[in-house]
Amino acid sequence: MLKQREIAVVGAAETTRLGVIPDMSNIQLHADCALNAMRDAGLKPSDIDGIACAGESPTNMAHYLGITPSWVDGTAVGGCSFMIHVRHAAAAISAGLCKTVLITHGESGKSQIGLNRAPPGRSSLMGQFEMPYGVYGPPSMFTIPVLRMMKETGLTEEHLAMVAVIQREWSSQNPRAAMQQRCTVDDVLNSRMIAWPFRLFMCCLVTDGGGALILTAADRAKDMPQKPVYILGTGESVETPMISQMADFTRSRAFRVAGPTAFNAAGIKHADVDHLMIYDAFAHLPIYGLEDLGFVGRGEAGDFIKERNTAPGGKLPMNTNGGGLSYTHTGMYGMFALQESIRQMRGTAPAQVQGAKISVCHGVGGMFAASGTIVFTNEG
Amino acid sequence: MSDSKRPLPQPTPETKHFWEGTQAGEIRLQRCDDCANVYFPPRPFCPGCASRNVSIFKASGKAKLFSYVIHHRPAPGFTPPYAIAVVELEEGPRMMTNIVGCPQTPEALPLDMELVPHFEKMNDDITLPLFQPAKA
């Protein structure tokens, strides 16, 4: 098993710009952040011998960047693919399959330049058993379990609105965030209806951008320019490609495998966590995440957020970049959650959590289809 | 609610019985002959125990409204607002569908409302299993 602190993140960067970038294609967004991450780590393409990415194939990226890898990973299970890449890369480095891995994400989600996406075919399970009923993009699918959650646990529309309100408090401190203006519960509830009970401000942004990470063995990290951020524990799982077939509409099985696996590997308790990222494509995801990762009991996450525990000054700062709701969301947001965890561990975040030593970064892929969890620390 | 632009399923060898069933006015499920697990979507083995000994049977059609959203954005073949629902069949499995025969409002769509099938013929090959309130 992968040892705690055996592998470190030694390079991390986002694309130079975020938001609307019509002058860059999908693959160039991957490359832009990859070049920034290599500069951050003081490395050249010839120093990289492992590559992982989603949205572009590793073949595309190795060729485009001039890398000759001896290890590749093209795991593409949606927005948490990058957490899973971190996990696989750490294992590969530990096993001696490669020494230095570059993980890239770039996505022209807003401008749609050079995208490689194909919709599910009419004969796929989704094509046969979901698409005929008017599902049209994540806002019409990811949101479907929530009414059941509300009926069974007492979650309210106001609770969902508070998730968006508090993340704006975080994004208002972040000059790179797309949405920096604070808002109220009424603002959220009065924003345009998208898929009842979800209003616009409960749904993620749609942007262009990317991010890249570089991992290597911790003993090599000591000689590199950045403060190393160590991997304490990791977890991953998948459940179903169809939201209608999620086993329990009030819990994510994938979350409940990935999260505890990472916590157990890291040897941490919930009280040890100083900083938390929970992928927020929609406002209910932090609610499910807090409960499924065991930070609070069933039905308690709505009040936990409302009582400002995850807000600036709270005991569990969460989604401190503003999240997918207010910072950026290109389509697969997980890489941006990872970037914020690294900034918090390096002590360089715009809304820095003072003295934070352990950061948990939890991702979702598809519509509760997949999950990846990484526990980071800055203590070697 | 719908028109010819609605994306229609393309059956595969493993799902053909289901789509033949809807044309015959039936919802056909599968049951494992070894462990009695009833499951959906169709496949020629049991996802509970991996047995290939499975049988196709006609479901009762009785269902309850399990969860849904009311979509307010346009989608091909649909006029918003329309509900995208998941129903729970009496036999256990859940499936996505649309609810017809009632207003597409939260008030008209209480969770756990009892439903019955409404088979909507789309063309000579495809009939979709929609649902409507049991008490019309």
C-alpha cells in the first residue's frame, strides 16, 4: 500500500487566464497550464516520464507537449478524473513505473473551441433509458435526486441557497473568481429557474480554463523550488452512469467508498481536517459530500452550512476558492478543487486558511457516477 | 409535451424484449431464477449474483413517483416546463420517465403519488413507457 507522505505534488498551476478564452482550443488550454506547472516545478518536458489527462487523450497531450512517457493514464470518468489520476500516479511512482507525472486538464467549456465531446449514443443505456425523457445537460439530471433527499431528511430550498451564499463570501475574496459579488438567500431563490427546485445560482458556472499538477517522490521533492504538498491518503470509486439507477437518492455510494478509503489510508479523523473542498457542480453536492464523508450525520449538512461552519471564520472552511458555483467550472471542475487544496497547503490561497495543515479534496464525476478523494498535508 | 424531435432509443439485442413489451402495452422486467433479484435496466444476467439464469416477466405497472425536477429550459422535442421523473415500480426497480395527464407543477406532483403506465407510441418501432396519476 502507498505510504503516507511518500509522494508529493511539486508543481501546480492553472491556465494563465480563466473564464472566457475564445483564442485557445481545448488542447491548448491543457498545454497552457502544463507549461505553467512545469515552470512552477522548474522542470522541462524531458523531465516528465508519466502523463495522465481526461478530455484529451494522453496520446494527444504527450505528442503536443513533446513528452515521451513510460506510464500513461487516460482515466476519464468525468470531473473527478483528476483526483483518480493523482491516486494512480502516486501508486505508479511508488511502484517504480515512472518518476515524474504530469496531470493536465483543459476545457473550452464556454467557448467550445476544439472540444472532443460526443453525446451518448441512442443504443447506450443512457440513450435508451434516460435521454428519451428530456434530459438535456447536467442541470436536468444531477438535480433529480434532491426532492427525495428533501422529503427524507428535511433539507430545504433555503439550505441549498445558503450553499451558494456562503461560497460567494469566499469568492468575494478571490480576484480570479468569475462571480465575486456577495448575494443573499433571496437573491438565490429569485434567480432564474433552471430545473425546479434548482435556480441559476444553485448551478455551476460554464467557463474556459484548465489546471495541471506534477507529482514525484517525496525524497526528490526536497530539492525542488516549491514547498512540497504531500499525499496522505487517496480513494476512488464508481457507481452508475445513470442518475435514475443511483442505489440511494439520499447518499452517493461512490462518495461512501472513496471518502472513507482516503481517510483510512491517511490515518486521519474528521477533526484533523483544516480545509475541505467538495466538488460543487450544484448546490446539493456539498450537502451530500459532508454527510457521505462523515463530517456530519444524516440530514445535518444543511444546518451545518447555515450555521456558518464552512464559511469564512468557521471551523471547517470549505470551497474556499468560491467553488464551481462562483470561481470557475469548465465542465470537469475537479482539477480546480485540487489546485485550491494545493494553494491552501502552500499558504498561497487568496482566502488563505491560516495554519492549515491537512486539506481534503473530494470530487464527483458524471451525475454521482464516480468519485475520487485525496488527503493532502504540508507537513513532511 | 413531446414531438418528433424527442431523442428515441435504439434497442440492442439485450434490451429488445423491453421495447417489444412497451409496444404490447407491458413493462417487462427481469428476475433472477437463482436469487430472485428483480432488476432494470435489461441485461441477460443478474447484477446481484452474476447468474445467467434469468426470466422476463410482465410487471404490474403500479409505480410511485420517487423524485423529479421540473425542467425550465428548452430541449429537443419538449416544451418547458416539463417534469423529468424517476418512478419506483411495485417490483422494486426504478426508471426514468415523464408524468403525463397532470399539470407539470410541484403541487400536482407530490412525491410517492401512485402512478400507472401510459404507453406513448412514437413510431412503428418505439413506444415509450410514460406514467400518469393512478387517480385521474
